[in-house]
Amino acid sequence: MNASEQPVVSDPTTSTDRHALRGTLVDVVDLPGGDGPSLRHVEDGVLVVEGGEIRAVGDAATLLPTLGDIPVHDHRGRLLLPGFIDAHLHYPQTEMIGAFGEQLLSWLSRYTFPTEARFVDPEHAAAIAKRFLDELLRNGTTTAVVLGSVHRSSAEAIFEAAAARGLRLVAGQVMMDRHAPDELLDTPQSSYDDGRALIERWHERPGTRLSYAVTPRFAATSSPAQLEAAARLLQEHPGVFMHTHWAENRDEIAWVKELYPQSASYLRVYHDHGLLRRRSVLAHGVHPAPGDLELLAETGATVAFCPTSNLFLGSGLFDLPGARRAGVHVGLGTDVGAGTSFSMLQTMAEAYKVGQLRRSLPGAGDVAPLSVAQALYSATLGSARGLGLDAHIGSLEVGKEADVIVLDPGATPLLELRMGRAETVEETLFALMILGDDRAVEATYVHGRRWRPG
Ligand code: GUN
Ligand code: ZN
């Protein structure tokens, strides 16, 4: 059976049952008269869900009496948030998270490439795809921007598994035609052909929430001809995403400079090949060259800030306030398996600590610490805006998809003790972000339905 003959997955993405979720509602939105995105909360709130969408949001005292006898899932004492968005990670690297001792380029050749080589086997790809998506959901991540391996079977497996769970997912097959082991190399033509077939089969497939990302791994592993093939795919399919790595590590940057001497910066390699636009997602950007942030802002591309990965591989400290000031869209990514946690709570905590370290650098000036509202914005609505998905996800607003998570502020003995001292919702959320992880995610609703493992 070839790919196009595989059975069409059933459509579990929508639920027509009208039901309600009750708890403390928290999201980050632009409040009228406010100064940028701000935290909003309704202490005893209700979300009405039907057909997988949020149909009403409000105060329980006002809304509940209007609802008749629809089922109400009672999460009082818990926080209901929009599902997290992970703007960058690698599903084939799930099994090699936490690999010792290397920085980017040696980490790729020592650990990453051998692990990704196993994805030539469709059964292995299917097994890891399931484990990976279940791990995302356990952590409250309901949308992710995901790299596969260079094998077509890897992309097929992740799309199949996401469709079966009704998940919103942006994913793509890695394009890589040089500077990797032979068994991991494609060609400009084969990567173009695979990309086109995958776009036709999966991109915005009816009954799913799936999107395709054209995914050249990074400039060092793609020839100019392959970057041109990637650009052709994007021109021929305007709604698809572009997903790559950029300016993560100083040795990588020097190498790309040697490989593409005609381009004025690493970012301009992508720009010169027609790859920067809205819906382009570039992971890292730890070391931008002069003018790069302005170019990102002009093109509307998004940077995925991946703090646990940048710390783990010793790549450097991303300047989030600087990127924001330049008007660049920034999302937050775990970058598993260089990133050390699937938890977006932990990722926000590390983003905060990266900010603290930057504040102590000579000449840092008077930079404010990362507020919990800013951190949550990067993990929800801010990312959604960068990805052009904010009409669908990112906040608890009427008309959006009901991707909702339930956080338990007292999930562990230490959290419970700490919450005794938290006086505001900001304090509660900040402590959750610093101390919390998958243990704090009590439930995950995917398109209105409660996800259960297994
Ligand atoms: N740059 C190119 N490939 C990778 C990868 O797999 N992980 C990270 N962190 N950076 C990369
Ligand atoms: Zn990555």
C-alpha cells in the first residue's frame, strides 16, 4: 500500500456536544486601553464549548443560569488557560533528550544524526510519533511546530498520529543534501518532490488542523540548489510554513559564512533565497548580525526562542527584549531533544532566567525582568500571532478552538506550600511557571475534548 492508498483517518477533531468548563480563566490578550498584551483573569469563570470551539466566555454567576442542563466540568480551584504553543521542536529526537557534553555541531554528529537515521523505518517513526504527541499533551501543549527527519516516513507518521488525536500541528520533512551521513542525505529534486506530495496530502487537509512546513534543516546542510527548491515549494503553496534554524552557535555561524560568502549575514542567506516571509519560523537567533532584527520585522518572520536548548548546548543568551523592541515576532520553543524539557512551564522559567543573566551583563542597562504576562504571551497568543494562527488559537475567546488546559496550583507539596503565600493571580502563575511542569497539568482539552493517555 503506498501513502496515497492509506485509509483516511476518521475525523475526531470536532465534538458537537455542548458542554462547559468551570474554573479560574487566565489568558493574555490586548485589553482595551491597555499597554500591550496583559494578563486577564476571571476568578470563577465558565467557557462554553460546542463543535470544538469556544462559544461563550464569562463569569459563572452570569453565564451558568443561561446554560440549561448542559454538562459542566467543574475545575474550580484550578486555572484554565489556552493550550500552550511550542514553536520549535524535533520529534525524532525524543529518545535522545539529555545527551551529555557537546555543543551544537558535535552534538549533531555524535547523537542527533544516528538517532534520526532510525526513522527510515516507518514502524519506528509511528511508535515515536505517538510517544511524542502524548508527551506534548501531558505537558499541556496543544499546538507545535515540529521537525521530522529527512525520511518521508517520518512526516507521514507525525501527521497520521496528530490527525488521530485531532491536534493542531505544523510539521515537515527535513531537507538536507550535504554535510550529514550519506544515509541521511536527500537531493534538491527528491526533497522538492517529497515536499510537494506531503503538502498535497496533509496541508490543511479537511477534517484536520494540520499544516505543512517546508523544512530546510539549516543553511549548513542545504546546498544553494536545495534552498532554491524550498523557495519554489513556498511560492507554489503560499499558505505553507517555512521552518529552519538560524544563528544558534558561533561555530555554526562561521561555517555558514564560509559556505555562503556572498550573503551579508546568516539570516540573509535565507532572505537571498526567498525564504523569509510571514509564516517563516527560525529557531534560535541567539547571535543576530547588525540589521537582522530589522529584516525579520520587515518580512514578518518569527523567531522561536528556545531557552532550555540554548543553555544546554551552551549556545548563548537570546535577547528577548531586544527582539520585541525591534518589532520581531517571537514564539517560545522547547527544541527537544537539545531542549531539556517538554514542559512549556519549565521553558518559560528558563526564559526568565536567561533574561536575569542578560540583565547582569556589562552594559545591559535598565531592562525589566520577564513578567509572567510576557512569558505566557510568548507561549500562547504571541506565538499564535507570529504563526498567523491567532484567529484559531492562543487565547480563551469566542470563536477560537477549544484547546484548553487545566493547571493545578497545588499539584505538588512544595507548590501547595508556596501557594499559601501567593496573593495575586500573577504570583500564582509565576510560582507555577518556576516550580511547575507536567505534574501541574491536570487536564488537556483538545478541540473541546478531554485528552486521555493511552
Ligand atoms: N541546527 C541544525 N539542526 C539542529 C538540531 O537538530 N537541533 C538544534 N538545536 N540546532 C540545529
Ligand atoms: Zn531545533
